Amino acid sequence: MVNQIAFRVIGNDLTITMAAEAGQLELNVMEPVIVHSLFENIELLKNGMDTLNHRCIQGITANEEVCRNMVYNSIGLVTALNPVIGYEASTRLAKEALESGRSVYELVLEHNLLSREKLDELLNPANMLGPTEMPRV
């Protein structure tokens, strides 16, 4: 439904664009089709958002444990280690994690690259939500 609305809105937008380009001698003879298409877009989008909210969005909840595990076991976490342990070591860790199916956290500890405390600080997802200075170890 949302895709169909998007396609219709895109079509109406093209109609508005072409009608605006086709105005001659500032007579604005294309205003009716422009206004009709614009109002139709507004109505389509309003109704689409209400329907999407009612039928798809309301009641959705996240499985916090699954989300947390996905974050902690993501190979992408190695990017947070890059400024501290270097690009080459980070690349090796990412490759090994991908091949073995083990977490970056587990591999860093196994290879004694960082202490558990420092690793916890660097890989804490809450610390990755904004700009920070990454000190070198």
C-alpha cells in the first residue's frame, strides 16, 4: 500500500512539474491540475500514514535481548577499535570473527590486545552514540 501511494505521489509530482513548466505568458492556465495533484498527494500521504500506523506500527515492540546480542556480536564493532589497536589488527580481527563465527570481543581478549575494562569501555554501544575522543593505549 505504501509503495502504491509513493508511486502515485511521484506521478502527481511529475504532473505538477510538467504543468509548472508549461505555464505560458504567466497566465497560470495549469493551476487547476497543479492544485488538484498537490491536494491529492496531501490526502494520499495523510491517509497512508494513518493506515500504516494503525495496521503495521502500533503494537510493535523490540526484543531487547535479541537486539543487544546482535549489537554485541556484530563484526562492525571492530571499527570502534580501529583508532586504538590500528587498522591492520582490526582487519585481522574482523576477518577471524567472520570466518570463525566468534565475537570481536571474545577475540580481542583471546589475543590479549586490550584489557577487559578497556574493551568494555570501547565497545559499549552507549559510548558510540556521539562524537568522542578516542585515546590511544
